[in-house]
Amino acid sequence: MRAQVNLTDQPFLIEDTLRGFLARRCRRAYLHDLRNGLQGIHGGVDALTRAARKTTSVPLEQLTQFVQQAITNHERGLERVLDGFAPESAGPAAVVLNDLIFDVIKFVTNDAARNGARLKMNVAEALSVVVAAAKLRLILLGLLIDAIDALPSGGDIVISAQADENGVRISIADTRAAGTATSFIVAAIDELAPLLPARIDRKQTATAGCQVQLDLPG
């Protein structure tokens, strides 16, 4: 008899399943990150080759430092990719929202451009919140991917965050033509949000788009 596993009874399974789903969905984005790091290394090796052939006037020491920096950057890129697939378990800590949200936006930029979706961010640089960073990043990534995929013919996505008397509110508003459809991403995020802990709310905007609000306690 096959055992039945109820994902809603085991939150960590929901998180891991969503992470795997988004990893497949964002395969091109991860590949782009890896290629970016390799380009720097290729450029440095090419410069060293020209130095060996004495076809460049750049000092060898400077070229060596350039290659070392390129390798370091690539290692950091690999760590980011690994964190996307299997982040280390970590408890709540102070997170600067401007940095986290910018990182997620940068990661999905090419996917957004492919759909003609324009991303805009409005977050104060000093705004921070105590939260499990990997879990919040996963939720924000899911929300942005959901918004991008809901705009196959282009549109606008605005990500904002502001402090209020209860904590911090993160808002993602888009100009999709129809309301939010039930999908695995939407259902999984609704299950994960309370574990941050956070309250999530969705509503239709005045322009028939969708706005998702994520309220984090202060």
C-alpha cells in the first residue's frame, strides 16, 4: 500500500517543492548567472595569453589580479546558485530589504524582459526586518515569477516596501488583465507565508491588475 503524504501537514516539504519548482522555472536565470562568472574568467585568461605573447602593455601583476578577482566573483556566483537550490538552514536575522529585493529583481530581469514586463522597485535603503532570509527570498521570487508569467504580452510590476505601525509591508502590484489564477506557486506561498511569520493578502487593483501584500511583524 502506497503511503500518502499531505504537503500541507509538512511545511518543509512545501518549501522544498516550491524551491524545486522555481529552480526548474528559472533554469535560464541560473544559467545566466553561471555564464556571467565564466565570462570574466575567460576574459582574464585571454588577457594573460596576450601578455605571454607580449601583445599587451598591461602589467602582468594587474592581469593576475584581474583573473583572481574573476575567479572570486565566479565562486560567489556559484554560492548564490547553490543557495537558490539548497540554502543552509538559518534562523531569523536582520535583513536589509533593499538589498534582498534588488537581488531577486536582478535575478528575474531577463525573464521579465522576455515577456516585455517592466520592473520597478521602491524600497527605502535603510528598511530592514528580522526574518529567515532564504524563506523570504523564496516567497518574493515566487511572487515575481507569478507576476511575470501573468504578463505574457508585457506590462508593469512594481515592488515596494514601507514601515507601518505593525512592522513592514511589502507590496507587489502588476497590470495583468485578469485576476490571480490558482496555481501551485500561489497555493504554496499562501502556505509558507504564515511561517515567516507573515500575513499575505491579494486583491484586484483599480486598473484590473493584481496586488499582493505581505505584512511582516516589526
